[in-house]
Amino acid sequence: MTIPSDSEAASLDSGLVRLHELGYKQELKRDLSVISNFALTFSVISVLTGISTLYNTGLNYGGPVSMVYGWLVVCIFTMLVALSMAEICSAYPTSGGLYFWSAKLAGPRWAPFASWITGWFNIIGQWAGTTSIDFSLAQLIQVIILLSTGGKNGGGYVASKYIVIAIHGGILLLHGIINSLPISMLSLLANLGTVWNVVGVFVLIILIPSVATKKASAKFVFTEFNTDNGVGINSRPYIFVLGLLMSQYTLAGYDASAHMTEETKRSDINGPKGIISSVGISIVFGFGYILGITFAVTDIPYLLSQDNDAGGYAIAQIFYMAFKKRYGHGFGGIMCLVIIAVAIFFCGMGSVTSNSRMAYAFSRDGAMPLSSLWHKVNKEEVPINAVWLSVLISFCKALTSLGSMVAFQATVSIAVISIYIAYALPIFFRVTLAAKHFEPGPFNLGRYGLIVGWVAVIWVVIISVLFSLPVSYPITMETLNYTPIALGCLVILIVSYWIISARHWFKGPLTNIDK
């Protein structure tokens, strides 16, 4: 472990956070406006990505009722989490984000451990998130190729798991190259990603129901509850809560605004704006997208069947079938899938950006092995080594799919739980240890800060339990939910590393912001 021994504390000078590293002063360029900060985070959330890739989960566990009303339930509590995070971000705008907040809020005694555990949960959750995003894109590309060559029932090409992992590697390579570009170029691409996501949602919401020759009734969309899931679960409440994973997975990643604050103008105001606006707009667009697509659903068992043209990829089958029944071919449906694929690509790009900034900040404070390597920046002031570290780890995590897809699928749940635990920890310190001495920034919740914070923490505890529950009965090695096992191992490793080694040398973030 290499630790900067002579790093100076950063000071707040004319509104800019100046970074002192290894004896010389560096400063990340503040080139991002509030629009660009929002754009990057909106692209990372990407309702087209989350809803499209986990639409099977929504259909299988509860169907329309689970997706429509589950979305509303998740959105209410997610916004409360986002509001609490925005309040803290306004007080402490730095690329360290969550783990820096924990250190400041936990107080001198607990600061090192609080920042340590928050930082590791955050960065591991982000790596898992990037893995799942880019792997889901590789799977969608596989489905696009399958449908373009005739579909499963027409002799279409079915890519092997090795081809899928190769596609995944290629996508990560492109994301690494893009994230090595100057921040101004990355900002431009983030803005393009936002436009693509917004336009794409509108196009699909209007196009799919219009093209479909047979539409679902309003009664079906708002009252149909699917219990025919084939996984041995009959309890409606149990099915409903399992179906929440689609919504909660979609509404994650908005800490990207916090990680980009050191590159954002007027970060104590624009950082919180980026968090709240990206979540709020995603909620509206996501609800419209769910309704628009679900009105084209008429036969849930067939959409989930491995014997359909898309091989059981429900949303692909919906698009393909809608165009094929009206025009005699599914080309239009394939083009709709391309719209989603490009949106997922932008989402993965933004996820790598957020990963690299977190790795940069965490290593800047000496918390990662080979820290001096990961917090270096190039002549364009991009944390280039942190970018490629994030790419490499995300690729390695996807290799588990070659051994067991069931184990790999736990990555989605781990990504959600780990990231939300990292969200909840600074909020928890805010409402407990820092309840009396917290000094809010320009954006604050006033007297409602404590109430909103407590509700946000409780919600994270609830979803952490829900997404660790068995998703199929009887429980076997093939149907086991590996999420709690993986999460338990993660906690043991993080805490053990702290007890055995890190507590002797890690003193918390070296970057301090004093008003």
C-alpha cells in the first residue's frame, strides 16, 4: 500500500477546492455546468437502461401492478434519499462524495472507519453497476443479432457465452477510451446521451403502442397481477416486493453528480441540483415508459418463454412482434432495440466516469492498494489510471458469468444494495452523530432534514433485506439468491481489512473543506 506521506489538506479558496498531492498542487478543471452535471447523472440513471433490461423481472414478479405501482412506491422513497444526499452534497462538494461526507459527519473519532466502510461500499457497488450495465448491453446486442438473422424460431444466430463476454469486453474498451478524453469532450457526450435518452423515451412511448395491432386494456395495465411466475412463489406481497428490483435498480447512480462536483461550477448549488433534477425527471420519464410499453403487453407467459423469437427477452419480443404483426417483418422493432442499446452505451459511459472519479478520490486519500498510481491525472487532468482500473475490474467481475449465470445475476442486486448502503451511511451519520452540529450549505431541508433522513435510512435497510430474499422455491444451488452470501463476504473483507491493517494508517480523507 502506497500512501502519500506529505499531502497537504485542501482549502476552500475563492470557491475552488484545491488539491495538494505528493508535494505539488493540482486542481481538476471546473468545466462542467449544472446542465452537464445533470446530463451525466441522467445518463447514468437512464430509465431506458434499467427498465428495459429488468423488464423480465417486473413481468415475472407481479407483472403490470408490480411495475406501475412499484415504480411509484420506489420513486417516493428514492426521492427522499436523493433529497438527503443533495443537502449533504451542498455542505461538502467534493469528488470523494459519500465517503468524504461520512468522515465529516461522523466526527473525528469515527471519521476514519466511517469513510473507509462508506468508500468501499460505494466503489464496489459502482464497479458492480458498471459490470451489469455493460453486460446487459452485450446481452441486448446478442438479441439484436438473433432477431436480425431470423429469430430463434427462424434459424437466427445464438451467440455463445464466450461471444457475449467478448462483446462486453469490447464495450468496456470503448468506454475506457471515451473516458480518457478531455472533460470538455466527455461533457459534450454526456449532453448527447441526455438528449438521446429523452428523445428515445418519447419515441418508444408513442411508437410501440401505436404500431401494436393488439393493445392491452387500461384494466390490464393497472390491475393485472401476474402470479404465474414458475418459481414456486404464490404470496402476492412477496411477489410484489421482489418486483421492486426493476424500479430500484433503475433509480440508482445519481451520486455521479457528487463525484463530479470538483469539475462543476458553483458545486455547492449545482451538485445538489444535478442530483434532484436527474432523479425527478427520471421518475417522470420512467413512469411514462412503463405505461407506454405495458400497453403493448397482451400475453405475459409467451413474452417470458424461452421459445419466442427473442429467446425470452420480453421487451425485445414486444417490439419485434408489434412491427412484425403490422408490417410482416420486425425490422422496426430491431431499430427500437438499437435506440435502447445506444442509451445503455451512454449509461455505461457515465458509469465509468463516476467509477473513475470515485477511485481517483479514494486513492488520493490513500485508501486503495497502489493509491499513488490511481490518483494520477494526465495532461488533460483526467484520472486516466483510475479510468482503466474501473474498466479492468468491471470486466473481471463479468467473467463469473462463464461459470454461473445465477451467481452473476446477483451482481444486479449487489450493485443496488452496495450503492444504497453507501448512500445511507452518510445520511445515517447526518441524523445521529451530526444531528446537532451539521452546518448546511446553500441547499438544505431545514427542520425537515432529520425526518427525511431517517425515512431514507429505513428505506435502504428495507430494500437491502428484500433484495436478499430467495427469488425461487424450492431453494437449490441453481436457484439460490447469492446476494446475501456475496454481501456478507464483502462486509467481512472490508471490516477485516480495517481491523487487521487499515486502522493503523488510514486517517480518513486528506481533503478537508473548512468554511
